[in-house]
Amino acid sequence: MNDNLTLMTDLYQLTMMQGYFEANMHNKKAVFDMFYRKNPSNNGYAIACGLEQVVDYIKNIKFDKESIDYLKSLNIFKDDFLTYLESFKFTGDIYAIPEGTVVFPGEPLVRVKSSIMEAQFIETTILNIINHQSLIATKAARVSWAAQGDVVMEFGLRRAQGPDAGVYGARAAVIGGCNSTSNVLAGKMFNVPIAGTHAHSWIMSFKDELTAFRTYANIFPDRCILLVDTYDTLKSGVPNAIKVFNEMKEKGIHLKNYGIRLDSGDLAYISEKARIMLDEAGFEDANITASSDLDENIISSLKQQGTKINVWGVGTNLITSSDCPAFGGVYKLCAEEVDGEMLPKIKLSENPDKVTNPGVKKIVRLYDKATNKIKADLICLDDEVIDEKEDLTIFHPINTWKTMTLKANEYYTKELLQPVFINGECVFEKRDTMEIKAYCEKQKESLWNEHKRLINPHILPVDLSLKLYNLKKEMIDNIRKNK
């Protein structure tokens, strides 16, 4: 939440910068891609998130006097390099996939073209921001899918990995699918809905449960959600809640946004019994909210059991993405200026998944015209053009015998990478968080259901264009020949 994140970087970024500076390479142009290799939580897709904070970071890069003094005190950096840093700022180009877009492994989420020193320096912070927020947005998308249209509240602030993770994680969760957050600061900063009830301590601080419920109802008649499991859910909590709801009706209070919250026990059984009790008392529209260490798998299981819960408060397992705590995004050099010409670069590895795609690239999304669903994504070189009036055959980048032909005029295309900075000038248009959320919902609708299922989702094809495939193969062959 600090505007100036300049020193939030790894030391080796700064030592490499000094190396480029001393080797007189600091003005050489380079292109880097930020991408990830595997969907989190074994999901069928991910949600791109965090770009707004990246933009703020880039705009506010500044080595102020305090920063320079600190770096000088390390006795690592030379005076001429530190003097250079005093006027350092980003002057290159950044293209990125808009927040809320569904994305897939191998696709550049961010493409940076600038001096190699500038591009190298911003690596760590871009990864930190995009990795975390994309992870939480993806987890939220899984949770909301499991909830099948029910309201989902993000409740994770107290278990988040620090203030920034709590605040920006809440924003990412709302973008990914949550309807609200309990985080008041996030609500203020990002203009998103906030929601909450009360704690067990509220009940325990009164002489009895009924008095606690009555007091809360008098103070908050328009949002009266009563926590009913402090003592005995079905014998005490729900009956006392019903008694208070009846008293509110007798006073002429129009009940809305009201109900009970369950935070322990067999949620399927208790919610079913509580629903019967509420319905028999005439409160058919009362909500049944549940919390208690929920995640998408528990919610899905409860839904299969016929639970009567219709509002979900999801905390720890969402805000920490507890089953998959890291997104795994990487930042790799893909092109470099040599003798005034931008040449592709490739990284080889004993692990085939870690071999990078060379060159300056773009992502073309291929949609089915009849359904507006995504058929495939194609990673191309930036100068390639796809003619929608012609048949297009694409193939798996490893198992090349696996092909798909899209018939002319039965598909349409959309390029995903959009300009964010051009020659150091910000061209990014900030959007309201709820607008991004609405966009994300449409993005998820563009996926087929088999790509959204929680277990063993179908993997959408992400292929390389023939031109990029041939370039990659040629570069690998040349490197092997010259070993």
C-alpha cells in the first residue's frame, strides 16, 4: 500500500543493473515475458489480476535520497551508478492482459520492452504483484463456481499473510467471483461491497443468547444475521433467532437481508433442520449463511448433499489459497537487441516445460462464432496476422499430431495483450473494481463447463503458430549443434 515500492526488489536485480551499467549495456533493448507454467489448484484456467497495482508501481519508481543513502551504506554499489539511479525511471513499453481475463499456462500475461536495465529491475515487483493477486482471483473463481450462484463473502483478512495480502487479496477475490469482503479498508480503497455479521464473543458478552440477539436486531434491523451456534444450534440458537424475527415482525419491521449463520458442526444436517424450523415459522426467505474453514471442495460436497445454505463466508482457505500457496509465475528474456536488430532468445532446460518460447509474441484468442466460447489460444509472433476468412489449422506444440481446424467464418479472434505503457508514458485506463468483476464474469462464461470443473478439468488448447513453432525448433537445433 506504499506508493513508492522502488526498493521492494531482490538484491541481484540491482547488482545486475550495476553490471550492465559498467559494461555499457544499460541502453541495450530487450524484451521479457511474464508467464506461468501450471494452473493453481489443478484448475482448468487462471484469472489475470494485479495489473492496476503494477501500473501504480511503475509510475512511482523513484530512488529518493533515503534510498540512495541506504544503497550507498551497503558498500556494494559505485558512486557513478548511484548517481545514475537518482534520475532512473521506466521509459519503455509494457503490454499486458487486462485484469479479470481468463488465462492459461505459457501465455505472456505481461510483456516488457525497454532497456535491459529497466526491464530487469522491475521483474521482482511485477512477479510479486501478479503472482499473488492472480492466485487469489483464481481461487475465488473456483469457490464461486462451487457455490453455483449463491452469495460468497470473502472473510479472510485475519488469516491473510499481512496487510497488503489482506487488502489486495480481498480485491482479487471480488474480481474472481466473491460478492463482498469483510475488509473495510479494501471496501474503501476499491469501492467494493463489504459484509459481516458478529462474533461468538458478542453472544457471550450478554447475560443470555436471546438478549444478545435482541440487542443486535435493534441496532441492525436491516442486516440482521444472527450467529446461532454459540451454545446449542438447534435447541437454542435457531429457536431464539426465530423468536427475535417474530418480535421484529410484530414491531412492523420489514425483514430483509436477515437470517442465521452457522460456524460449526455438520453443516449439511444442521442447515437442513434449521431450514425446516425457519420455514415452519414463516421465514422462508431467511438466509442461511455458513462459515467454518470452507473451500470450494467442501462447498461442492455440501451442495451435493442438498445443503440449505445459500450464503457462504470463505476465509482462510481463500485468502491464502491454502492448497496451492504460490502461483509460480516467471519472467524470462525472449528477445534482445544485437547490432541494432532485435533477435529472439531462448532458454533450454532438461525439463521440457521450462524451455521458453522465443521472440516478441502476442496471444490470439480463438472464439467459436455460434457460442462465443473459447476454442483455443494461439501464441504467435507479434508480426503475424490471422485471416478469419480462411480456415485455420492449429496443432499441439509437443504432440503435433493433435490438430484442430477452425472453418472460415465460423470463428473470430481477439488479441489479448493491450498497451499499458508506451515509451514510458502510461496509457492504461483505470477501471472500477466492480466493472472488472463484471468483465471477469463474462470471461468465465466464455469457458466451456468442462474447463471449469473442480476436478480433472479439460485443458483448453494453447498452441504455437507454425511460424513460432518453427523458430523455436530451429533455435533448439542450432544450440544442440553448437554444443
